[in-house]
Amino acid sequence: MTESEAELLALLRELDDPEWLERPRYYDRGETAVHFGVLKARLEVDFAARCTAEQDTQDSSEYGRIVVPADATVCGTRIVICVSKFGSLALVCADNPGAFFGTDDAQAESELDGADLAKVNRALVELGYVVVAEELLESDYDGPSRLPWHVERPSWWDRFFGIF
């Protein structure tokens, strides 16, 4: 585990409050919506394309997703950005979460261009989001929260992006 992975794991543990599964204690829905809209607008400018978005996901710790269309990317594969309701956590993936073993795998299979990934990551970081790698989110969840009964092998993904 790299130092940044250890720091991200420490952040996930810090955000994990067993009393607040779907959203954090001081969650501001309106502020989250505005921040999400700014991200969508930024990505549309950066990729010179209209992005689609799903937001305010019910019964989930994920706030929403923004999709950069395939025809706006170098490799012709859409880029999906998932945003959690917790701590401005964000995940970037090619095609869909779980379609690859992470962004490195998608790049190795020529489905995600490094410059496109850098463009998305730059927008996220500049707007105050914390980018968490899919590989880290797929690791076993070992926090204090009781996750829903339907989750057989809980992961950090289930905790911060899952359905409740």
C-alpha cells in the first residue's frame, strides 16, 4: 500500500460514521447539488461535449454520476465519474464501475487515455473532490458500520457508493 493509499484509507475510516450510513451528519443537499453542477459544467468545457448526469440518488450513499460521452474521449470509451455524499469522494472509471480492475487496467487495454484521465482528475482536484481509486474502494470493508444485509462481502465501495 502506498502512502497516498494509506492516507485515503485513513480518510475513509474517518468519514465512516455508523450512525449515518446514507449521508454524513451535516450533509447539505443543496450545496452538494451546486458543487456537482459545477463539476458537470467544467467537464463539458474540458471535453467540449455535453455530459449526462444522474444525481440525488435515493437510498444510496452515492450522490450521482457524470458521464463523459465516448465520442468525446480519445479511446472512444465513455468515462464515468461517481460522486459520493461523503467528503466529496469521487471515483473515475472507464465505461462503468467494475468494467475494469481500475484505471490502470483500462489504460493497459487501451480503453482509457492517460490525458483524458488526467483532465478528469485535474477538474476533480481543482474543485475540491478527493479521487479514490476503484482498486482501493473494492478492498474489504473493515469499518464499524453495519452495512445492508444484501451485501455478501462488503467493500469500501458498498460503504460510500452503495445502495441502502
